[in-house]
Amino acid sequence: MIIIRAFRNTFCRASISTTTTTSFPQVYRQKSQLLEVSESCKIINQMPHELIEQSCNIITNHFFPLHENYKRIIPKIEEVLKNPSLTKGTIFQGQDSQQIAEQIYEMVILIVDFADKLNIGFLTGDIHPLTFNIIQREIEITQDVDLLNENLKKSLFNIGKQYKLPLNGIKHPDNENPRNLFERQLIIEQVSNELALDKFQQVFDDLQRMSKAQHLFAAQKYIVEWFPKLCALVQQEQIQCFSDPNKEQQGYHQYITAIQSEKLAIIALSELMKEFIEAAVLFHEEKTTLNCYQIRVTRLANRIGEQIMKQHLYEEEQKNLRRKSKEDIQKMIEEGTIPQDQSEEEIQNQKELFYKQAVVKAGKLLKTQEEKLRERIRNNRIYLAKYGQAMPKDIASQIGMVLVHFLVDSIKFRNENNFWVPVLVQGYKKVKQDIEVAIFNVNQLFLHHLSAGMHKDNSYFMHLDRALPMIYPPAKWMDTQIGGYYLKPTNLIRIQDQSLQEDAAKRANLQNLYDILDNISKVAWRVNNKVLNIAMQVWEQGGGIAEVPKRQHDKTYVFEHQIKECKSYEEKYQLLKMIQSQRDLYSLQCDFTLKLGVALAFNGCSKIYFPHNMDFRGRLYPIPPHLNHMGPDIARGLLEFSEGKKLGKSGLRWLKIHLANKMGKDKLSMEDRETYVDQNIDSIIKCAEDPIKYQDWAQLEDAWQSLAAMFDYVAAIKSPNPEEYVSHLHVHQDGSCNGLQHYAALGRDVEGATQVNLANTSKPGDVYTHVAGMVERRVEFDAKDSLSKDHIIALKLQNQIKRKIVKQTVMTSVYGVTFIGAREQIHRQLKDKGIIGEDDHLQYQASIYLARITLDAIKDLFEGAHKIKQWLIKCATIISNENQPVSWITPLGLPVIQPYRSLNKYDEVKTLISNVSIEADAANLPINKVKQRSAFPPNFIHSLDSTHLMYSSIECLKQGITFAAVHDSYWTHACHVDKLNELLREQFVRLHSQPLLEDLRDSFQRRFPHLEFPPIPERGQFDLEKVKQSVYFFA
């Protein structure tokens, strides 16, 4: 009713003179926009309370989460209107209920949006202006503006939890009042934070209901801090129970020693933290009483004891399951039949396959059984009587009391004077006249700190959940924690719990990096409405094409409770596959609708921005997670540059080439790409004019980007003067296996440089096709050699080696792919394409064979790159053997420290109720030597490709060229592609003309003067200047 009173008491006189809102744009100074609002207010003022209240509730609950809910709202309001008394005597009497519902909807939304903008400054898209001819009426002002604003602010803020964008968009942001636009940006951030806070509160409430609130970081921090001392006390108790248990320990010694001390400590701390969190919530809500600072000792001991009983039962039952699993493996092996007419080697291979299949099958079954057991025990679906078989309840409570005693001694925190003080102080509380119970009094200052920490945990949710595009240019980066958004907390470097990297970045002079991030972040984008409309139609029609997920399942929906009805393992396995497929589809649906929802929300804004930050290697990323130009094909297709540029002759050519590239013809020469578009122009025009009817575009790998290019190219050639056509499309120039390009440049490798287009050729070199050819020749050789150990498998692979089979392995070779990784990549391709049939054993053997010869081919083809990669690994090995992380400084001054650390047996303690990581500061963990070695080559290369990108962005800014990028894909307007190509080649040569490897080795030597690092591998004779003339280097 607050809302209704606001409508009745203020909206009927909501007309405001232009002098009261001096920030209105000039177009609204004739008051035209107030007429619609005033008329709606008057009508609403005449309507029954109940009708308006119910209508407002419907709109509040269904409209504001997502604008596309409009169609659901009207029928709901119609339901309300079935009561004829609600329209009797109103202007709606006798009208069609649907028409009434639509009118109510439009009036309420118009008024709410108008009221919501009163105290934040209007933008021109906030309200529909009426034509100048009807601006004849003056509207009497009878309501105090300040009071109006105050009433609306209180009553309508919660109703208006949407993105606070004008209903009609921001068509001309350059003509808006800059202060109003900035204020609106702040409101968007504020409301998105509120939405994220609401979600965080829901998550927190769910965690509390599931007794898992102790997983919040604020709680984990204390658990980690208290764990070592408590664990040590438990270990001492176990040692005594093993060696010489005293009288008190006689009753429980065999049980307390049956569970690891780490698990007992975590169980005790987790249960105690649940008590603390309950008190902290009350403390924050100011519902504090003396009781909320007190914990009953026996209740805590019993809770701990109950969890120990469950843990003990789980471990006992788990032993039985694993024993049975071993028996199942042996039984499956014995039941397998092996033809005796095979060779000894083939029989041995068949035995190995049977064993592997049995282990995999039994392992899956064991995992399912363990998960089922875990859930049954967690949810108390195993009879308490069975608990007693594993551990008597009184014994569990006794162990719980022992742990409570240890808790009192081990948990402390620093007070305001920096002294360690106990968190728990034992006392007694009278519950009846002559009965007292033992209690713990909880330190109030500790509860204050815990409560404050819990409410800081929301920043993680807010950052991930509601980081939206911006309507105002992002804040400039000032340091490692200030930049991007104006109100939302944002970090420069995307890395968690790495104090070394953060400290190094704070000490470094990163102004150049800040400027580069600012320049890329302030590139203005807009939603491509043509693509958006088609995406919405595809979704409305059920999806299922162009990577739009299906809206409905093809098959009958299955549920988890059906698993227990399965009569065989195979039936259960198929059911689990169906359930996983349903989950995957739901995930895809959520991801797609999130992207579509953001696009719909911002599609009326002619300028939106994506603030950027970077990872620890310097690679740049947009912060908004759902819709951005680094997203998948649909996200890229939905976006275009806000600023349009005339194509010109060069731009028209590059737009055509870009279209061919997106249609999958990027391996042809430039001339052949143009010819391809010309030859297929009829199909392209049909797709552009009616994409729903003609869906050839939907079969392409980059379907939505292809469609966007078709729209733009067809519009250009059908315009009176195509060269004068203003294009907003982003045209891409992509590196050719860019990681190998950097390796070839580092090693001046002539052969490698040719394969990855550092040297100019008549048509683009395709390293994937070249490697596939090398692999095919090796397969042919082994197929002809009957004495070869790979003869049989090679015969089955003849004429079946395609580019796609080796592409991922070649691509990831620069990133340190292992033999096992290569085998798995190739095995997926063989399976997907049905090569050599459905025989799992043959496919497995073929993947081993192909992985080996593919990696050999890459090594032979890129010998220089391989030598440099091995040199980098050797250097990393030397450093990691000192238990130090590998670190270096990029050419632009960013300090890079590899974050990989090892987890020892104490770092994560897994119990039935929780898994707790007990190391507070990752910098204190030992180095993960394997990861430090294997990750160094790809990370170093990534730091170089990010530097090349940044160099290029600086030069584009100087030349007035719009620049965006996705790592090794550089984007600009079609008319500027020639200039971009010139700049990016110059900057690549500039980067690699520096003594990069020499500087790297010198930095290692300065950091570790007592160590000797290997000499840099000898380089080849490739001339870097040739890159400037290479047409297909980026194309």
C-alpha cells in the first residue's frame, strides 16, 4: 500500500516545472514528457486500490528481473480482472480484459520509471516525448518537489531493481548532460551491487540451512589460523592413546586413533564455527542478547561427537566398498574371453585392455557408491542403530568433549591492543533454581570482527555476478586496486592469494600499462540489433541451431531418484549420462540467456564500455563476464563498434575478406577469398535478407559473426555508393598460430618462420595442414613396412589423417602439451569422427601412435622453437630447485611471478562434512616444481604476445585508430585495416629486435648469482625485417 499511496498522493500531481530539474536536456524543456505521466497518474488515481495493488505486485515480481517477461505479465493481470467489481465504475468498464491489462501495465511502468529518475537526473531516453504540436497545456504544480523525491526514493527503490537504464535507451550519449550520464552509471553500479548483495545473502542463507556457512572466507581464515595448534594437541592425545592410554582414555582410545588427527581437528573447528556464525548473524542484525554470546558446552560436544560418528561410519563403509571394488575388477577380468588364435603380443594387449576397462568401470561404480554413501550419512538416511555398530554414541560424545577441551586451549585472536586473548571463556549458567550448566562465553570483539568479515565476503559475488557493461567511460587506472568501475572493487591483476605478485606490482612503475588499459577500456561498443533480433527469434523458435541451445529436451526428462530403480550397471550408466546431458543443456541455456539478457538491457545504448584488467602474465581481459568481445561467437556477433566509419575502397575490400574469413575460407589467398564471396553472393544476400528462412549461415563455425558480416556487406553493396557506406563492424586480423610465431622470431628459425607466415608467401602457410601431411607420410611409410611395430594400426589409419586431427595438438604444443595430453586430444578427434570404427582398444592404440608421431613432426618442423622451449624449462628447473618461483619482467615493466605452489597433506583436509584448505597464505606453500617448469614456456610466450598487443594499441591510439583485441586477434574498422597491419608488423619487429632471451637470462643470473644458467641456444638466420612484408603474418 505504500506504493499505492505514493501513486495516489503524489503522481496525480507529479508535474514538475523545468526549473526544479535543471539537468534536463534541452529537448525536454517544453514539458512534453510530463503529459503522458500526468494522464496516467490521473487514470490510476481513479482506480480501485485492490486492482492497482495487485497489478503492481505482479509487475514487481515479474517485470523487473527481465524485460522479456512482458508476455507473462498481461495474462496474470487479466486473472485479477476476472473480479468485475474491480473495473465497475471506472473508464475500463466494458472493455476487453486484455486491453485493460495492457493499459495498466503501460501506465504503471511509465510512472514508476519516471519517478525513479526524479532524483538522479533525466536522460533523453527516460520517457517518450510527445510531439511539439500537443504541448499546449500547462500543468499545475501543487506538490513539493523535495517531498515527492523523498517519498519516491523510499517507496520505489526496491521495486526498481533493474539496471536503471532508460526505457528507451541512450541514443545520443554525446548530447546528454555528462553529469547525469555519470550519475546514472553510478546508479547502475550501485543497483548491480545491491542485486549481488541479495544473491550473496541468498547463498549465505542456503549455506546456513545446509550447515556450510563455515566455508565462507571470513570463517575459513580463522579455521586455518587455529588448525595447527589444535591438530598438534589431537596428535599428542592419539600418541598417548596408542602407547599408554590412561583410565579415562581406555574407553575411547581405539576410536579416536581410527580417524586422522587432521580430520578430527577440522570437524571440531567446523562445528564450533557454525556456533560462532549463528551468534555473528544475530550480532550484525542487532538482535543481541546475553545468550547469543554463549555456547552450551554439552551441545557443542554432542554436535562434534555426532559428526565424528558419521565420519567413522563413512570410513568403515568406504573400506568395504573398496574391498568389493577390487573383487569386482578381478571378476570382470576372469569373465573376459580372449580369442586364442591371436599372437602372444595381441593376447597381452587384450589382457591389458580388459584390465583397464575393468578398472575404469569399477572405478565409476565405486565413485557413485561413495557419493551415495556420503549423501546418505550426511542426510541421516542411515539408521542411528548402524552408527552404534561403528562407534557408540556415548563414546562419540566423550571424544567430542575431549576436542572441546582442546578448543579452549588452542583458539585465540588478537584484540585491539594486539594481545592474544581467548575466544572462549568457560563459565556456568543457571537453568533452574538449583541446576547449572557449563557454557562458553564468546569474546564480543571476536564476533564483531567475524561479522564484519562475513559481510566483506560479498565482494567476490558482486565482482563475478553483476559486473555489467558501462554507459560512461571507465575510471582511469590509478593503482593496482583503483580503476575500471567507480564504485565496484576491482583488482588490476586477476590473481587470488598471491601477495608476492601484488607486492611486486605495487612497487613497479606501471603507468604505461595503466594508460594502455584505459585506452582499450574506453573503446565504445553497441549491441548489433540485427543480430540480436535474429538471436531472439532463433531462441523463441526453440533454439538448436548456430550453437543456440535447445529450449526443450529432445528426450523424456529423467530424474536422479530413478537411479535407485536401475537393475544393472549399464542401465544406471546410461541414466547418469542422460542426467549429465540435462545438466549440460541447462548450463548452456543459462549462459545463453545471460548473454541475451545483457544485450537486451543495453541494446538501446549507443555507447557501452568494457573496463579491462589483466592476468598475471599481462594478458588483457574485459571484466564484465557475460557479454563482451572476448566471449564466444554469439557474444562477438552481438557487438559492434559504436562509432561508424566510411568504408572507402580499401575498407570495402577488407569487409569482403573478413566475411570470407568468418565463413571458413581464411586459408585461401586474399584474391581467392574475394572470389569466394563473389561466387556465393546470391546465398549471402538471401541469408542477410531472411536469416530465419535461409540458414546456410547457421552451419558455419563462426555463424553469428558470419551473419553480422553478411548484414554489413550486403547493406554496403546495396547502398547507392558502397565506399561511402558507414560500417560499425569490427574486422579482424588474426595471427597464424601466434605462439609459434613468437618462438620462430625468438630463435630466428627460417623453416618455422615460413610455416607460420613470418616470411611472405603467395598464399598463407597452414602449419596444421603441413603437420598433418608429415603425419600422413609417416603413416604411409609404416603401413608399407610389414616389419614395423606400428604396421597394423598404420594400415587402419591410411588416408584418414585430416587437419582437424592434429590441429589442437599443434596449437597446444607451444603451451607445453604433454604426450598424455596429446593422446587424449587425438583420441577425442578419432572418436568424434568415427575413424577406425567404434573399437575402444583400436582407437586407444591409434591415439598413442598418432600422438607420438605428431609430436615428433612438430619437433622436426620447429627445431629452433623446441630448443628454446627446452632452454626455458632448464632455467625453470634450476630456479624451482631453489624452492623459488620463476619470475621475470615484461618489456613494458610488468613483474610476473608464477603462482604455482604444491599442496602437502596438511593443506586440504577432507572430511564427510567439509573439505578445508588450511594454508592461509599461498606464498608460504612450497613451490610446485613440475608446474613451475612446464608452465614457464607458455607463460613467457603469453607475456610476449600481450606486450605485442600493448605496443600495437599505443600506436593505434597515436594514429586515431579504434583498436580492440582478443589476445592474438586484432580488431579495427574495415577502413583502417591496412594501417593496423602496418603498425602491428612494425611493433612485432620492434619487440623481437630487443635481446629478450639475453635480458631474461641476465635477470635470472642477477637474482641467483650462485647458480649457473645454460647458454642461450644458437639462433637461425631469419631476418625479422621480412615480417613487415608478410601479407599473411596477421590476416
